Amino acid sequence: MFVLFEDAGKFLAGRILSEAEASAQVELDSGKRAKVKAAHMLLRFEKPAPDELMAQAAALADSIELDLAWEFAPDEEFGFADLAKDYFSASPSTLEQAAALMRLHEAPHYFRRAGKGRFRKASAEIVQQALAAIEKKKQIQAQIEDWTAQLVKGQCPEPVREQLYKILFKPDKNTPEYKAVVQASRESQLDPLGLLQRAGALNSAWDFHWQRFVFEWFPKGTGFPSLQAPAITDALPLASVQAFSIDDSQTTEIDDALSLQGLGSGSVTVGIHIAAPGLAFKPGDAIDQLGRARLSTVYMPGYKVTMLPDAVVQNYTLAEGQACPAVSLYVTFDEASLEVQSTETKLERVPIHVNLRHDQLDDRITQAWLEGADTTDHADVPVSRATLAFFWRLAQTLKARREVVRGKPETFNRPDYSFKLDRASNDSPPSGDETVRIGVRQRGAPLDLMVAEAMILANSTWGQWLAQLGVPGIYRSQASLAPGVKVRMGTKALPHAGIGVPSYAWSTSPLRRYTDLVNQWQIIACARHGATAALAAPFKPKDAELFSIISAFDAAYSGYNQVQGGMERYWTLKYLQQNAITELDAALIKEAGGGAWLVRADTLPLVFTVMGAQGLQRGAKVRVKLGEVDLMALDVHGTVLAHLDVQDCAPSGDEEEDDVVAGPVHIAVDMNEAEDAAQTPGAAA
């Protein structure tokens, strides 16, 4: 005796070996045995053999017209044998019953299942809707097949082209365009990116990288809603200083300025003045919500996506020729020993005498000029040599003191690189084909160091002040300089070993970093309320909002740095192409496995892999022949042509602790934008 039964939604047939009241032991044609419940046994038969029955029934089921079967089916619940009687004959054969069962089971749009072998026919309206859906699905599948065939042939259908970046970066896997790309990728044995490149859908590597950035970080676009910047209504006193800022020529968000009083009197007061958007709006306001959504300005060669709208920024930036609202830190030093005598924080209006641009002055404001070895009279420098010379001496002293705490000196063995694109305006993203110019600026240049040390002083001083008053802030800390110990963000004033300060709270770039804006609100509360500031500050101890901000900022800032590094690598590779550079001098920095080495180019911000460096040591100088540049993959490989006749030397100082990757070496930021990074080579802290 044979039996046809249902198991996990499938129909099987086999020989009954033994049978109890509620179940039977059944042997399938494969030899496998199964225990089948009586309720699951749908049809008993003597012949044909189980495998023959299943094959013949499947063929016969295909011939059953569903529309006709639906007409024959009763309105009430029925069994498959009942339909077989109505459709075939009054005494349907085993084969006909099995065929009816299979056909009913595979047509849920006509017949709803009501139990094992039991069904109820759907209403005419539901049948029509289901048939329309099936037809639509067939048409979509046919469209997918057509698009797939075009892609395999190297042609890109227009609908796929229109959804190109969404398919690549943020796909809806249910769309036919996505399914066509996946199917064509499988058939052509090409990855989706390679497939679409071959089909001519990706004509611009720059667009690919830009759109990836936008889809990941700005899915609603990089534009801003129309917002009016609120005015600062506080009656702020006018400071009796003439301040100056130091930035790159392309900087529009001027967050900080410096001033000096009492030079030559034996006691000098340094003013560190920070733009004060925190006086204009508060947490939860519309502009704050914009800043919190973006968390930081994103920089890349020739363009930036700002944290706040430019129209808002221009209301608070420290522009020359104006008395600008500022949060000012005044630090009084003994002029001879440069020991700190006192500090004071004020909310005031600060006259900004001039906005210096370091890229226009670095060749004149040199160490030799500041220390008197170069006596050239640079009359066009709008800040006195005496003032700048004091800031230079102060910066070196502050740096040396930090290095004592740090336990090792900071070394600047590699240059910074600047990227400039030849384009009329930076108001829109580049096209990717502009001529790029890569310049070199040695780390630790005087103007750079003056600003960096002043900002470190402010961030450290304000961080300790917040802690003393019991006001929480957002801090950056590093437990030690041991390998693998990273910079972390938190709400406790812990030491930052990498910088050599007892605490460090980013507070000096509130127009460009959201953490600085948050800390500025806390500092303003301290300046206004002193000992009772903890009660008045917008963020209280253990405030969940602070932890939420830290988590979001950490993720965004890390992601933005990766984007920036990728964009800089793009333009570095573009520079190779534009200048027909086929050979480079480089230094070996790390074995990459498989006989390959990572090398760092001597004159460009480029790390890449080479072959042919067997037998050489880390630090060896080599001449490298470059392979083909791949702008889409941001990659280039090389082959060692010669071991240069120079003394091999392993990197020293902080370079030994760099995180070395086959990617951009330098994360270019305004020097005011990464105070601790500017002091720790290789650390985009």
C-alpha cells in the first residue's frame, strides 16, 4: 500500500511499512523512512508506483484550467477529491485526485487553504486582483530579464542609469533595477561596480565618490533650509584689545582670534577670543538642530560641507574690521618666565583688527624673522613683529612644557600637504577634472604653532574650569602613549597623554564642530553664574543628551575623516595623471604580505603597495615605477626600480606610532580645526 502525504508544505509519496492508530512508518523511493501522522496522509493507493504517480500527477495538474476549476468548485469548504469529481468525473482516479490536490495547492489566489487537503475558493474580486498582480509580476520579470540581457551585453538601460547611485550605495532590493543588476552581475561574473563601469553607466570616478558620500551622510542633500540667524541681544562690553586671527585663505568660519596686552611691562595678558554662536541660540533651537544633525563641517579639496549655513556663520564669524561677540579667555603670564599668573573668562565684543592668512605669510613670518636673524622689514605684515615674536616664544615654551608631561618630544618629520583646485568658485562641488595643485607646508611652522598652542591652552584651561565648577563637558582623553591606546570622548576631565595636558575639552571651533558648541554653552553658564553654574548650565551631570551627542559625533567625525581622506587620495592620484608622473621616490614603511611592501612617497601624500622590495629594511629609500592609476578604486601599485644610495633609517619619534594604511597619509584640516591632531603627527584626533 502506498500513501501520498504532506510534509512541511510539500507533497511526498511512499510505501507504508507499518501503521498504528495515529501514524504510519513510510519508506520513500530514496530509501529514507519517515513517521507520518494520520492527519497528514491525504491519499492511499495501490498503483502506480509513488514516483510515477508524482510525476504523472504534476503533468496532469498543469493541464487543469484554474478558471474552470474555480467555476466548478462549491462555495463552501471542500476537499481535493470533491473538486476532482466535479472537474474530471464522478469517480476520479488516484492520478486525477493527486493532480487536483497539486493544482489547488499551487493556486492560493484562487483557492485558500482551509486545512490538510481542504480548500475554500476565493471571491471573484480577490481572484481578479490576484490575477492582475500576477500579470504585473510577469511583466516586471520580463523587464528584469530584458535589462539583464542589456547589461550583460555592456549596455546600461536608462532606468538603471537613473537609479545608479541608489543601487550602488543604498539599494531597495525589491526594485527591478536592483534585481537586474544583481542578475546580470551573476551571469557576467562581474561585481556590480565592474558591470556598471563596463556598461558605461559610470563615466566619472569623482561622481562615484561624491555620491557615495552624499548617500551615506546626507541622504536628503547637502543644502540647508531657509533660516534666519538670531541676533546676539546681550549687552556685551567692548574689549580694550586689537585682536587678529590666523587661518587659511579659504577659511570662512573664523572661530578664533588672539590678542596681546602689556608687552614689555613684565606681565603680559594673552587673549584667546572664540566666536560666540552660543550667545545667539540655545539647545533645541532650529539652528541647533541643524548643527546637531551634521555635527561637524566636512572638508575636502576645493569644497566643504559646512555644519551651519554660511548665512548663519557670517553673523558670528570673527571678521576683520568689526567688534564681534566672543567668549574670551585671558591668560596673564610673567613675561620673563612665561609662568601663568591668572586666567579669566569674559563674554564681550572683541575688535578684530585683521584676519591673517598663513598661506600668504608663511614665507615671511619665519622662525629666523621672528627671532631677529632675518632683519627684513615686512611692512605689509599688519601685526607687529614684537607681538608675533612673543606668541612664537610662548608657543615654543608651552609645547616644551607639554612634552615634559607627555614624556617624549613631538616631532614633525613629515610635511603637511595642501590641496588647491583651479576653479572659479568653491560654492559647488568640483567636477573631478579640475587641475589640482598640491603644496607642501612643514608641520610646526611658526604661525601654525602659535595658533595650535593657544587653542590647546584654551581647551585645557576651560576643561579644568568646567570640572572645578562641577559643570559637565565633552572631553577628549588618552590614558597613555602606549601602542593601541586611542583617544576617547567622554564627560569626565581625564588627562590627554598624547597632548600632555590634565584635561582637554574641544571648545575653540563652535562654528565648525558641534562638541565645541555644546562646551561653549557650558562655558557661558560658568562665565555668567560662577559657583552656581552647574544649576544654570543647559547640560547637567550625567545628562543622557551629552552621551547621545558624544556617540553621534564620534561616528560622524570618524566617517567624515575617512571621506576627506578618500577625496584627498582621489586628487593625489589625479595629480599623478595630470603631471604624467610615472616614477616616485619613496620609503618602505611596512610589509604588506605576499612579498609586497607599503611605501610612502617622499613628495606627495600617498601610501601605496609595491613589489620587488625583497631583502630591504623598513625605512629604505627606493625608486618606484608606478602602474596604472585606478580612480574608481582609489588605487595605484608600483614596482621597485632601484634601492637608492642613501643611508637606510627607520622612522623615528612619533612616526613609529602612526597608523599606516594604504591610503591618504594626511587628513587636511584647518590648523584651528584639529588642535591636538596638529600636534600629534598621524593622529587625526
